[in-house]
Amino acid sequence: MEGALAFGDIRVARNAERLIDRVVSTGSLVLRDLGETRAGELAVARFLSSPYVSVAAIVAIAAERTALACAGRRVLAVQDTSEINFSGRDKRRRGFGPGGDGKTPGYFIHPVIAVDVESEAVLGLVDASIWTRREGPKSGRRSRLLEDKESKRWLDGCRVASEVLHEARSVTMVADRESDIFALFAHKPERLDVIVRAAQDRCLAGGGRLFQALDDVAALGRQAVRVAARGLGEKERIATVELRAKRVTIARPRNGLVEGMPKSIELTLVEAREIDAPIGAIPLLWRLLTTHTVTTLEAADEVVNLYRLRWRIEQTFRTLKSDGLALEDSQVIDARRMFHLAALGLVGAVRTMQLVDARNGSIRPATDVIDDACIPALERLSAKLEGKTEKQKNPHPKGSLAFVAWVAARLGGWNCYYKPPGPKTMRNGWNKLTAMIEGYLLATQEQNLRIP
């Protein structure tokens, strides 16, 4: 309901939901694909230009569902930034400032996604900021207030995560080195823990530097860590790391824009250093600053594995960009409409990941991607699609996300006997599934209206 209120018009909110479903089912952000016909294409263009539509309203639809999915669970709020650069495709673009290179037009997307600690499943989108930089000279970084810096997005992500996920059992924010900001540690919400990969060799309050703090600390032990592929042609591997941990007190930076912040903050530094790395591989070295207390090997291993799950947001970016929806190739030329399309694509990318995750089974509820009112229609569809043999029956519990994924795969043409369904099969099935459920809901509403 909050998503509809964010739009100010229930009809616009419903159109947003339909477009998100179209993004998932088509695997495309091309307006003609989303609209299916010329008239539909124009309707999509009108939606993107509507004064009722905003990035915040689109994200609110997803955040409302995510909040329900996270209730009572241990949750990671993972955030990161990705750039969309129009290099070679910048003609006729309007309203875009310089990208990361300071020249080529582009914009930035900063999502916060929720990940379940136990299952490692993506639970949904929590928040997102989309912006472009202003043209012209900038004042020095150290002379600007935090409110005027792009780095404020990290603090905003923590605040929104704490608010949206207030019914979760616990929330830990995980982020990479760009989020290593003293203000983030100083101003984080009280009920939210953080794990940040250290980027700066900070001064310690008692003297010395952060990166040397563990030089005289004995290793807690060794553990195996699954390392995701870092680039094209590289494969996932298992690294053996030595784990160390120590309580440290970092000193406040010495610039003049930190008034109101404490002079020091006590955190735990956890180090994972790879030993015997394969020839040609870059040895893993993670220095992690966290508000969690770490005194044992098990606790250190827990922090490292929570940080490892940050990779789920990299998968989200891949799904949104070149490996999936190809957002960077969109021909939309106006910045405002592009931002709205990017927000739709981001919600669609997260839902696509949830369905693909569930192909081989998931204990997550179906309501992660569909509403409660759709469950009866889903169960009827499943019964019709099942065959006589056990192999041809839906093996997943009713009401689970895996149950939904099985129905979508069957509608997409999967025959149950061979390898798991691919993304194209899942998209085709999801397209048919949403159309069938929508028809069922309309028929049910009409029948209810006839009852005296």
C-alpha cells in the first residue's frame, strides 16, 4: 500500500508493477519490448514522463515487499555504486553530467539490497539513489560539508535500511572500500551493525596505524573462503586464509569538517590473509572494520563470510547491465525518463535473481515476488502442469518461492527431465505466469461483484 501512496495514484502504481513484471519476463529495457505494440510503447513512454512517477516511488514498491520478506530474519543490507557511461553513445543525450572519467556523459546507481544470512538468498531491493553529476568546477573535497558530497549516499543507505528493515531480527550493512568514511561509523543507526572493507591506513587513537595493528597478533586459525571470479576468464576458487582480529580505536580525521563527531571510535579489525595462493592469482587480503565483537575463530569466520556475500550486489549489477538487461544500451535520451527506466530495471533485476536462485529449490516464501491473492491461482496452474509421474510433479512446498519458479519454468517450456531451466526459459514462463494470474484475479473480481 505504501508503494501506491508514494505515486499518489493507485493506477500509476499498478502500471509500475506491470512494467516491472514485463522487465522480468522480457529480459529487456527496450520500450518496444516492454510495450509489445506501438501503442504499448507509447504508453510506456508516457509512464516514464508522468509527473506522478519518481525513482523513490518505484523503489518504494519493491521496499514494501522486501520489508515483509525480512521480518524476523538475520539480514545483510549490501550497498554499492555502479556507473552507466554513454561512451560512444552520447549523441542527443539531455540532462546528463560527466561520468566517472569527468568527460563522457553518464550517471550513477547506488542500490541497497537485502540478503538473507542463513540461505544467502536475495530478499529484495531496500533503497536506491540514481543521479548525475553537475557540470562545472568543484570545490575541494575536504572543504565541502558531508551533505554536499556524493559519499553521503552511504549514510543514507544505512539510515533507510534501518527504517525499512525494522522488523528484521538483526541488520548488518556490508560495503566495499569506498564506504570507509569516519562519518559512517559515527552516525550509523544504533540498531544497525556494519562491516566495511578498510581503504585508509587510519591513525589510531593510541598511536600507530591501522594496517600495522595486527602485526603482533597471533592468528586465530585458518579457514577456507569461496572467492568469486574477479574478471573475464577467471573462475571462482577456494582460498585458504589466516584470520586475525583485534579491537582498535580509530582517531577522528584532522580536517575542519568533523565537528560534532566523536574524537575516536572503537571498532574491531578483522584480517583475512591468503596463504599459498595459486600461481598467477592475486592473494586475497581483506581488512574489515566492523561493529561486531570478534574474539574467536568462529566469529572472525562469520564476519568474513558476511563480507563475501557483498558479491550478490555485483551479480545484481551484471543482471542489470551487459549480462542481462543491457541498461547501458538504452536509447532513452532524457535524464529524468532514463532514471525512471533504470529504477524499473533495478527492481526487475533483483526479482530475476530471486527466480533464478529458486530454480533448484528455495525455502523463501512465494510472496517475495507475488502477492498473497495470487497463491490460489498459482496452485491451480501447478496442478494443471503436473504429470502423472513423481518426476513430473512440483516437488516444492506450496507457498514457497521454489514452487513459483517451478511453475514459471514449466510454462516456459521446461520438461522436468533434463538440466535446470535457463534464464530465457524462466523469463518466458514468468511472462505467461503473470498474464494468467492477472486474468484469474480479474475474473475473481468480476465474480465477486455479481454476488448480491
